[in-house]
Amino acid sequence: MYPRIFVDKREASDSPNRASGIGPYTGSKEKCLNPVVKRTLRHSQRHIVAGLITAGPLFITWLVFTFVLGVLANVGLPLIKLAAAAFPGGMLSEPWLQYVLAVVLTVTLFYLVGRITSQVVGRQMFALFEAALERLPLVNKIYTSVRQAVDTLMGKNQTGQRVVLIDFPMRGQKSIGFLTHIIADETTGMPIAAVLVPQAINPTSSYLQFVPLDMVTETDLTMEQAMSMLMTGGAVCPEVIRYSRALPTAKDKDGSTVGVTYAVEGESQAVEP
């Protein structure tokens, strides 16, 4: 019989550290440093978040403004560069001046187009131009879709002005949508509403939902109010909104309205005439 030798695993695991003069890891050193580090991180985090909340809207506005100016400059920049090539060595060779003149030229061009199309002759000429575009195989699809979207957003299409609420993504949860078209069910003939449901913060990404028209809740919101609610995530919204559909009114034989009691989730609610 050989004698049994018991080895303490903790001592065995600490033996390399002891041999090297380094004690076992206990986290005491980290605890000594944590108060200073935590205080610095907490202080920095609080001020960074406050700075983001304060300067965030300004930064986003600057990004949008820069993007719009860049698009306007890219439209008129080729003409400005052509003029600069015709007169080398002048002020037109300065990049910042070319950028400013390109923006001014594009805005002036838009103004002239709007001024011309506001006249009867201009509208007729523009109608002929649109008719020519609609005959092109690929351009007609893109131009027609973009034109309808612009008319809807600008309120020229009466059906596009209707801001509605629908049950999305599930029943009982309402989402803001734009009623873009009403079609009919081929089988039953029931009216079906085509509702565009944009996402909050990023309205350019949307869902197209087809729901029965009787499941659509009409609202009195304008397009501007709906877009403000979406862009701000509900931070900017009216105090009152039409959330529920109007309850049907019951009438007596003589045509007078009578009070009706509705049961809602186990509770009765009386509706006075």
C-alpha cells in the first residue's frame, strides 16, 4: 500500500505565480483603480450624451442641408466648369466660387421652370414633354412612379392626403399610414385600401399593406403633422388624435337616436345620444 498524497489544487495553480514572485489574481488592484476610472467614465458619458442631445438636431440639419446643396451643385457644376475652361486664370477657377455659382444656377433654373409651367403655354409644353417621356420604354415607369409619389407628398392627389391608422403589425397596435389607393376585391367586391406605412425616424423605408376599408381609421391629421410625428418618433404630435372608429348610433322607430351600451373587455360603457 502506497501512501496517498493530497495536493491542494489552489496551491498548485498558484505555484507558478509564487515562483515568479507574482501572487494570484484577486481583482483588488482593479478595485483600487475602479473609483477613479468609473468617475471619469461616468463624467464623460454624461457630458457626451448631453452634447449629443443638444447638438444632435443641429448636426442632422447640417447633414441634410449639405446633402441638398451637394445635389444642387452637382446639377449646375458642369456648366460652371465649362465656363471656367473658357476663361482660364480667372475667379471662376476657384472651387468654392464654382460651388456657389452652381447652386445659384440650379436654383435659378428651377425658378424659371416653375415660372414657365405656371403659365398656360408652359403647362401645355410641359404636358407634351411628359407625353414624350411616357413613350420611352424604361423612363416612363420611373418617371410616372416618381411623379405620383411627388404629387402624393405635395398634396395634389386628394387620396394621398388621407392620413389613417391601421392595425399593424398586429391587431390592437395602431400605425400611421397614408391611404394611397382604394381597389376592389375580385371575389367579394369588398373595397380594399392600399395603405403605405412608413417607418419612424426613417420614413423612406415603408411597408405597403392591403387591408379592408372598414378596418381603416380615418384621422384629421395633415401630411405635415404625420411626417413630424414620424421624423421625431412621436416627440412632436398633436394633443388629441382620432384613435378609434366612431361607434354606430342606434335609432328608434321614429328616427330618434337612443343610448346604447357596449361591452368592452368585460366592462359596459353607455353611449348617450
